[in-house]
Amino acid sequence: MKKLIIIVASLLCASSVFGQDLATLTETYNSGITANEAGNVELALQSFKEALVMAEALGEEGAEIATNCKNSIPILMFSIAKKAANAAEYDKAVAGLKETIEAATKYGVDNIVDEASVVIPQVLMQKANDAFNDKNFAAAADAYKEVLAVDPSNGNAYLRLGAALKATGDKEAAVEAYKAAIENGQEKVATKQIVNLYQQEAAASLKTKKYDDAIAAALESAKYDATNAKAYQIAGTAASNGGKTKQAIEYFEKYLELAPDAKNSGDILFSIGVSYQQLKDNAKAKEYYQKAIEDPAKIKPGSLEKAKAIIAALK
């Protein structure tokens, strides 16, 4: 009889404890709802996490609240991560998004998995763009690479990476990034960037009298844009100054083919005349000098007078 009394007392005690646990669970869960409605997302998340632990401990009696917590936790985590992104706390945001995906996957909230996965490269892109705009090009390049690690077909990221690498002076890597941009939907813009990059390199080499380098870079530029007359002008000038007379004629003629109405066409014709004269082909030289003086507005005054004098001398 005494033993029975002990068993009954134990059951009454267990029932009391269970009731207290259920009441605490309900209170904690309701605190999360209240905090969320008040806009205190962080407190709401903490409350729901605590409620989930208690609900799972209660088994069947806590199943409904457990399910509600599992649905709510990834949503709140997602909200907090986006808030960090908006505050430019990009590393914190990305870490939060990854944790969100992990929790959403665990609890079966598939729509949050999909949405957070899309947002990660967007946050990284924002981080990279901020660094680029601050002229921190090395950091920007690293951040664009982070974007591409999670979104390898992002043509815009490749394009921006090329610009960042170019700004750091890493021309070869910049070209490779632009090539990848071409392969990922940015053909027009990326091609133009490659053309400009090589053309600028050619002009710089010409200025420092590195004529072979200038020719190589100019022709590389023309390879990506066969209509790039400026590249052939630079190549012709470099070849002429570097003593490569036949090549100079070839490049200058290509320039005139692409830009027949160029404002400096008379000067280019004069240069071709000089090149032919250097090759002792006076007939051709005279022909080009004659063409050069046909439109005085397109040739420098000094060159105009020289051409006329040479034509007279070659008679």
C-alpha cells in the first residue's frame, strides 16, 4: 500500500512538471511571436530557437510548436542576414545567409534555401562594387572572384573583375577575365575593353619608343576588332619609327582602308610616300605625295610644302 502511494505521488509530480514545461514552452513561443511583431527579429529568433529545444523535448505534445518554430527560424535568419547586407556588413551577411541555407535545408523550408542561395552572389557583388568604387581594386578583384566561386556564369562579374585587374596593372589576368565575360553573355562590352586595353598599351609603348611592343599590342587590339583603324595607325607609326618600312606601308594602307575620310589622311599618305621613297620606289612615292596634297585640310602645313617640293624634285 505504501508503495502504491509513492507511485501515485510520482505520477502527480510528473504531471505537474509536464504542465510547467508546457506552460514555459508556450510562454517562450509567444514571446517570439510578440518580439517578431514588434520588429525585434533577433529576440524573436532567440525565443523560437529556445522554444524549439523545449518543444522537441516534449515530444508529441510540443510537435505543433516545434513545426512552427522550424518554419519561422530560417525566415528570421534570412531577414537578419539581409539587414546586415543593407548595412554593408557583407561578410556577416554572407555568413548569415549560409547559416540560413543550412537551417532551411535541415527544416525543409525549400523556398528560403532557394532565395538565400540567390542573394549570396548579390551580396558579394555589392561588396565587390563598393571596393571598386572606393578604388580598392585588389580587394574588389578578390570579391569578384568570390562572386564567381558561387556564380561561375556571371558575365558581369567577369567584366568587373577584368576592370579591377586592369586597374591593378595585371593586364594578362584582365584579358583572361574579359575573355570569360565574352563567353558568358558580355561579348560586346568585354571585346571593347580588350581592344581598348591593347590599344592603350600600344600607344604607351610607342610613346616610350618600344616599337616592337607597340606593333604587337596594336595588332592584338585589331585581332579583336578588325575595323579598329586606330590600331593600324599606331602599328604603322611604330613600324616607320622602328625602321620596318614595308610593314609601315602595310599598316598605314590598312588604316586608310578603314578610315578613308580620316582628318589626318593626308599626313598618313605623306608617311606612305616617305616610306616608298626610303625603299627607292620613287614612282610610288610620288603617287602618294600627290594624293597627300589633294586635300590640304588633311595634312600639316609643313608636310604639305615638303610633299610639293619632293614632287617637283622627282620630276
